[in-house]
Amino acid sequence: MPKLQLVLLIHAHQPVGNFDDVLESAYTHSYQPFVDLLLKHPGIRIGLHFSGPLLEWIERSHPEYFDRLRELVKRGQAELVGGGFYEPILVVIPPEDRREQILRLADYLERHFGRRPRGAWLAERVWEPQLPSTLAPAGIEYTLVDDNHFLGAGFELDQLHGFYLAEDQGITMKVIPGLKALRYLIPYRSVEDTIGFLRDAARRHPGGMLAMGDDLEKFGVWPKTFEHVYRDGWLERFFSALEANSDWLETAPPGDALATRASLGRADLTSASYTEMTEWALPTPVRLRFQALEREFAARPDVLAFLRGGIWRGFLGKYPESNLLHKKMLHASEAVRRLRRSRLRGKAFRQAVEEAATLVLRSQCNDAYWHGIFGGLYAPHLRTELWRALVRAEKLTGAASHRKRAYAEVTKLDFEADGHEEVYFTSDRYAALLAPADGGTIRALDFRSAGATLINSLARRPEAYHEKLRQGAATGPAAAAVSIHEQTRAKEEGLERWLRYDRWNRHAFRLLLFPPGKTQEDFELLRLDEDAVLAGGPYGVEVVDKTRIALASAESASGWTARKAFFFASVAGGFEIRCELSLARSQPGPARVQVGLEIVLNMLAPSVPDRYFESNGQRYPLRWAGALPAVPLRAVDEWQKIGVRIEAPEARELWLAPIETVSESEEGFERVYQGSQILAVWPVDLEAGEKWAAQVSCRVTGVA
């Protein structure tokens, strides 16, 4: 009887910007012991994929690991699989960048291991129908997706024991279906259950092929898996069982397996990812209804096969912060391409452009663009590293375009591709994206001299899993190794206390007009009841030039109108933004209100001594909340060497509060600092027809 072929494609990745100790722990608990066991079992042959950021770290920190991989390649035990070097979601980056990402990883693998990859790993297994015409011309013969992709296109599970051809514009490539059942069996169920599943498949599909593509981190990094996989010997027993059943079962790297069999036909796959990802991409209210449907039809697999979530691009609509980062990347990528097409020449020019190109590719690393069980978008250090790459890339392309001279420019464009025009102020010192349609606020603010972004916060919004916290369903540390998709744990007690939700995105210079009885505590708890038109309504642009813009709001229901004027200037060691604010009221009679202008800053680490607020000579940690006298406030980041001086003349107080989200990660529910909100507050008594004015300035400079 012909043997069943088992194709295992194991994927290892660490995001750009992840902490060194996290990578070292993953290496110790997963990457090293997995390969060591593989070397002990020469009968096991698999595909291995390592992302570029991880390979670069291993090359620096554990070069001996490359020797182990070379031995596996030499033996024919491991086929090293390619993909995008910085692990991008290929379908949402420019075509030129897709090709460069693929070729960079292929070149790297050939240089270090002597062989060019035949296949490509798709980040998060995100597929769209146009991918064959991207991958095949870059030298890619095959990729692996999930059975979910095929089921959504009308296939049956019994048809997924081989490979198919996908086509776009007459260009074809091989597509392997990876089985979800195997992902949940390996390594969480017993070895006997897994072998039983394979034996049943061999009986039903003689000579067939079964495939699984999944993360190497599930073998040692995810909670309790190190003990289960290595200390308790699951992986050793599994490899031994595969070898012991070699009379009817063989393992094969994906490229070798495909070379021995014919295609099962054509597969016209819809846009998809793995099942869990398609659920995570749904807006929260829809996701809750989706989960209810899954529970209702849990015993009806025939119905569940037709239940579909969203596509990966849904994250760009679900999270404006992700969309902003994505569009910043597209903007920087286009700047690189424009310079590559230009007639400017010179070694220094070419080096600057190529350095900028690499930074843009780094910024395409997928993790910080989405959120599911993995922290991703909610991890400030991951977002910040991508922002930092883009700030540096734009600084390089701006300097190359202006031949390193000082400059200031302004551009009006629909930066976020959402139908609303933004105003982008740039210079050799700063970049500021102003959104007239969202309260005349500044969405993004970069200090180019330091290669840093200053706002980079995240709105607190409802997530589907917050209901588990409210219902007390979260538990402590896991007692045994189970799939992270089956865990509900909390890293600290009482997280439900932090479930508060913003009315507005966390941008800078938002105007909050609110009743006189409100306090700093109300500000912290998001219950100011501010005027929505002035805070988040559209502002019309009245005047704009390279360093100045004036905007005016519509009239609110209570008769208030506001005007804002922003002025940008270079100063010694940095730049300054000054916002001049004025209010008028048309309704009869006096009015007593409080007026606040809010600044948002994120300096990442709220509990370390080198990042702090300073007022009247006293320091406060970034997580501090309270009211301070309205004297100049400094926010200092000694690590990034940045100081921000905030002045609000004639304000009564400055109110401070941390922005903290409650999110889900592979370690469980956790509270994460996403920056601080700083509100300059003025009490205002105004008669009808009168005007009131104030100003706030932010001076950003380097610190020693």
C-alpha cells in the first residue's frame, strides 16, 4: 500500500522591535531544543521557515545555530522555506516591495545555507487571489494556506489530501492545504491520538498527503508547552512514533512532497486567513454575534463550514491606529520609489535611499498592524519600532530630496484613504499630520532629529473578550498545555476595573469643553461629558501655508464655536508647535464652563526612572495621575533623548492621567500603558457675543 505523506511546515518568527530577552527565552525554550531533537531523529524530514528579523538576531547572538541548520539541510532533513524577509502581509504592501521582500529572504538563505527557497511562507497565512502573479515571478513555486481557505471556496475536507494550482493572470503556483485538525492535535493531544488520526487518513486516502503549517513557538514558548513538549517528552515520543510507523507513513519536506505527485486540480481561493484570524478581524459587535452563531451551531460542522469571518484588511477599518501606520508606510514607500526614479546621483544619495528602503521594509513587519490573541497592535514597543523606522526613512528621503538643506513643506491629501483630507506639515526637524475632520487634531507627531514619534497612543475600545472579564471567566496561570485559542487567563486581578472606553481617538490638541463641576477624576474616568462638535466634529480650513494653519468649527448645539491656529517653528535643538485657541458663543445669557486642550504623549515605559514628568522641580512617573499647577511641564525620555516642554499660560491646572488598555495576549489578559493624556484646564465665564482666547505650546528638543 502506498505511504501517506505527512508534510510539516514549521514557522518561527519574532517581530521587529521585540525585546532581546524575549528572543533569548524563545531560543532557549523552543528554537534550540526543537532542532536538537530533529538532529537526533534523522528519519524526520520537514520544512522550516525563519523570518528575516529572527535570522538576523540568531546570526548575531547564536551563530552556532546556523551550523545545526546547515547540517539539517545537508542531510535533506530540512527544507528552508522563504517568504517576505520582514514578515509582511504581502497583499497590503506595494507590489515592488513584495518582490523585494521575497528576494531579500531568498538571497539571505542562499548566501548562508547554499540553497534558494522553492516555497514561501505567507505571514498569518493571509491569502488573496492575486498572489500567484506576485509570488511565481519572484521564483516561488508553492505556498501553504489553511483548510479554511479551501472550505470557503467550496471544497470538502476529504479533498484536501494533496495540493492544488492557484492562478492569476495566467500565472500559476502550487497551494498546499494545511489541516486545522492537525494544528489542534500537535502538540496538545496525545501522540496516540495524533497517530490514530494519521492512520485513519492513510486508510481513507492511500498515497495521499496531509499537511500542517504552524508556529515553532507552540513547541516551547507558549504557556506550559516547554514542560509538555520537552520535559515531559511529547516531541521525542512523536518523532519516535513517526519513525516507528514508517511502513505506512513518511514525513517529507513540502518541496520534495510536491515533486513526487500531480496536482489535484485548480483551486480558486477566496481572500482568507486561518479561522481565528478571520474572527479577530471583525468589528467587535459583529464578532460577538459571530461567536454566538459558532456556539449555536457547534454540533453542526456542516453549517460551520459556511460560517465565514472577515478578511485581514478589516483590521485597517477596525483600528484607525493600524490604518494610520499602514498609510504612513505607503507614503514612505512611495517616497523611496520616487527617489529611485529621480535623476539625482551620487554615492551618498544612493546609500541614503537604500537605507530608507530597508527601513520601509522593516516597517512592514505585520505584528503591530493587527490584534487577536497575540498582543500585536496593543504592544506599544512593537508599534514604536515600526514608527521609528518610518520616521528615519522619511528623514532620509526628505534630506535626499532637499540635498540636506533645511526646509519646511505642507501637503493637503487624503493621507488615511478614508475620504477626509489631512494636512501634512514636514520639515527637516518634524512631521505633523493634522486632521481637520476629527476636531482639528494632530494625529501623528514625529521628532525627526531623534528618529522618534511622540503621540503613538491607542484608543481604549470595547473588545469581544472584555465580556469574559466582566463575567469573571478569566483564571490564573494555565495548569497544563492547551492551545492558546482555548485559554482564558488574566495576568493580574481586577482588570475589569480598567474597562473604560474613549469617545475619541487618542490625538493631540483636542478641545474639550465641559461643565464646571467636573474634576480631574472625571477626566481620568472619561466622564467629562464634553461638547462633541468642538471635540471631534469637522473643522474648516481657513488659512494654510508651510508653517501655519487656521481652522474653525461648526456651531455646537449650545451655541459654541471654536477656532484653532497652529504655528510650527524650528528652535534650537528641535521644534515648537503653538496652538492658539479662541471660543465664541451665540446663545443669549452668560455661560460658565471649563475648557481643556489635551496633549497625548507616549514614552512607552511608565515605570522606569529615565522617563518621567517634571513640574516645579519635582518628578512624577509616567503612570502618575492627578492635578498639577499650570506651570511649564516637562515630559522627559532620557532613553530616546527627548524632552517635551508644555506651557499653557493662564490655565488653572494641568490634569494628567495614564492611558491604559486591557488586551489579550498569549500570556493572558493584561493592562498596557499606551501613553499619557495631559489636559490644560481654564475656567471660562462668557457672555453672549464675547470671545475667549488661550494658547498651549509644545517645545520638543533633544536632551543630553
